Amino acid sequence: MMRFAGALLLAVAAAPAARASEVSPIGKVVQLISDLQGKVIKEGEEAQKLYAEFSEWCEDRARELGHEIKTGTSEADSLKASIAESSASILELTTKIDDLASDIATDEADLKAATEIRDNEAADFKAEESELVETISMLDRATGILEREMAKGGASMMQVKNAQSLASALSA
């Protein structure tokens, strides 16, 4: 292997001396390898730059996500507390609604009973009122009869002749 490397070096060294104007195939290969090495190094630098940018973006995004997770966790805790508070409020208000519904039912029953009492009292009042109106009317007629009889002779009611009873005296 060592002999081959030495022969290759001799051939490379002798080739430029023999043909100075022409480039030897080995020189072309060396030139191509050098160009390829430059391209690979350049592409590696570009890839390293892209990798560094992507790595920085990943780190930034990881920090942002960490912050969002912390914020989301605190918001979730806050919302859980709010839900618990609202649930307690709902329970309290439901109890209050039930109490008020019970009070309303009691009040409606009381109102119905009071309405029945008022209706009965109104009927009693109407009956008594019609009786009193009839009595007043009867007294008005009796007063008119008495005034008429008094105007005729001036006699008192006990002095009316032919009066069998008070009723006949009033109807006269």
C-alpha cells in the first residue's frame, strides 16, 4: 500500500512537470475534490446557520409554551374556583327558589280562602242589604201613611175608628 501511495505521489509530481500547459487527470480530480470540499464546507456552514436558527426558534417556542402552560394552569385553577363558587351560589339560589315557591303556594291558598270568605261575606251583605232596603222602604211607606192619616183628622193612631189592628190602620 505504501508503494502505491509513493507511486501516486511521483505520478502527481511528475505530471505537472511533463505537461505544464495541460492539467493532468489527477490534478482535475484533486481540483474537483477541492471544489467539492469547499461546497460541502459552505453547505455545512449554511446548514449550521439554519440549525442554529431552528434551535433558537425551538428554545423560544419552548419558553413560550412553558409560559402558556403556567398561565393556562393558573387560569384553570381560577376557573375551577369560579365554578365551585357558582355551584355554591346555584345551590343557595335553588334553595331560595324552593322556599319562595312554598311561600307563594301558601299565599295563594290564603288568597283563595280569603276570596271565599269575601264572597260569602258579600253574599251575606247583599242579602242583609236587600232586607234593610226593604225594611227602610216599608218604614217610608208607613211614615207616608201616618202623615196622610194625621193630615185627615189629626187623630192619633189609637184613636182611629174601625181599626182592628195596627196592620189595618197602616193600610188605611
